Amino acid sequence: MTHAEPRDASRASRPSAGRRWVTAAAVAGASALVLSGCGLQPAASFVPGAAPGSIQRIDDLPDDAQLTVTSKNFTEQLVLGKIAVLAAKAAGFDVTDETNVPGSVAVRELMTSHSADFTYEYTGTAWLTFMAHEQGIPDKTEQWQAVKDEDAGNGLTWLEPAPMNNTYAFAVRDEAVSELDDVATLSDITKLPVDQRTFCVESEFNSRADGFKPMLEKYGLELGGSGDNGVPTSNVSILDTGTVYTATDRGKCNFGEVFTTDGRIKSLGLTVLEDDRGFFPAYNVAPVIDSETLEEYPQLRDVYDQISPALTDEVLQELNRQVDVEGREPADVAFDWMVDEGFITAP
């Protein structure tokens, strides 16, 4: 694949503030059109004020220091985007909030064109989608290092990743765990009788080359098989993405395909099984910063490195739940969490 050419180290190569504003505004306008065409409303760009907490104002930061933050337009990304905006505000930046951009490609373009300074991105998405590698790397550290090294040539710097890993997984309803011999890992499914190996999966995962059938094979199970290691096709329900969680909760199947940070895991009382043989690629989230911006403001590394360790699967499940189940605004959810963690204080 091709990479963007490394940029000149001088600030002269950076788009002017006016050019950056026009580019960001154009993307925001396109976002609004796409959302309105889908019958949705874009999330408000308003974010509460933020005063310093453990994140302190950067010493000698110019009064006109600016930072443009972008994100994709699904719940988790909106929450993470607002966390990034609040952190930058507490550090003293005049922040342009360009969160809620439809699609990974549009956000990636904002970053690689250097029209935005910051985003939270997933290691697996960068590796498989943007960098076009055929297989992900299950080891979280190795996957992060690989994307970090490759994106350096695009003028982007990946900071330390968070523990949260928004990857595929299978979950079981809490009340069924003991009924299924205290199942805790995907390997444990192989010890169950064939009639208990029932699955709910979405159509895309069922047909992916790196999806359901290869996953079963990794764990010594055969889709359509009739022997002791078989999973009969009658044991598999192909469902729309949004119904897999509720179907699993209601007992239509014992094991449902989920994303590990989805808020419905907590709200429905589901237990995520450990991928103990490391089949699924790592999708840890990490701060990605324009390299020239980081060179100009190296203190940004400390700002975001102190947040990342607190972003666990359990934390994002709860924050996502507050938005998706309780109907709260992502900015308010992010603000309350940042205050509770002591990163910022109310102004």
C-alpha cells in the first residue's frame, strides 16, 4: 500500500488556521447532510467547560493555542471524543470540536490531511482497514506497536493504548453461566454437550473470512459437523446486529456475538467469555496525535497518557450504557466521568 509522504519538519508545511477551519467545516457540513438524510440529528458540538484537575494547564501555553479534535459518529466514539475535548480544554487549548463525523474513512482523512490534530482510534481498524493488512495481530502490544511504527510515516503519533479492547467476543447471559458448568472461556464451549452449543450471530460475522466458522475451527469445533466436536447449523441463529444481544439475554441461544465495550452487555446482564486462544484481533483504542502538533506541544503526551489507563472495557460499557440505555448526552457522560476521576473540575 502507499503512504502519505513524510512532511517537512517546519511548521510552514502545516495547513494554515484558515485552511484547517475550511476543511473541517466542509467535513462537518457533509456530516450534517449524511445524518439528515438518514433521519438522524447530529450530536451537539457543545461541551461543558472544564477547569484543571489532575490535568493542569500547560505552562507558558499561548492564549491562542488551538487543537482540533475529531471522532466518528457512534456512541463510544462520541464519548471518547468529548473526553478528548474536555482534556484539551483543561490543558488550556482553544478547542475546535469536530466530533461526530460519519465513517472511519472521513475521520482518517481529517487526520492524514492534517486538518485535525487528535482522535481516538482503534489499533485493529488502523491495521486492517487503513493499512490494508490481511490479518490482525491478537497480541495487544504487538498490534499497537505495528500501527504506531507504520503511521509514523504518515505524520501521526500513537500514544500509549488504553486497556479497553473493542473487539468481537461471545457472551452468555449471567444466569446461565452456572447451568453451563461455569463457562468462562471460549474453550469451555468445547466441553459442553452438542445441544448446548447454540449461537446467535449477525450475518456479516457469519460470512466473514475471519468470522464465525474460522473461530470455531480455532477452538476445535466444526460448523455443520455432527460429531462430538460439531456445531449443527440448526444451532446457529443468524440475526440482525441489534437483536443479537436481546436474543442472547432471552435464551434464544446460549452464546451471542457481541462487541466487548457495548453498553448492552452490562444493562442486560451478559458475561463475556475470554478468547483464551487469541483468535480475535486486538482493537485497543489509543490517542492519535498529529506529529507536528505533538512536537509543538509535547505536554499533550502527559495529558492523554494519564487518561488512557482508566479507559477499561468495564468503564466504556458503563459510559456507553448511559448514552444508549439512559439517553444521556455523550458530552455530559464524558464530563461527569472526567470529574469523578479527578482529571478535570467543574469551572
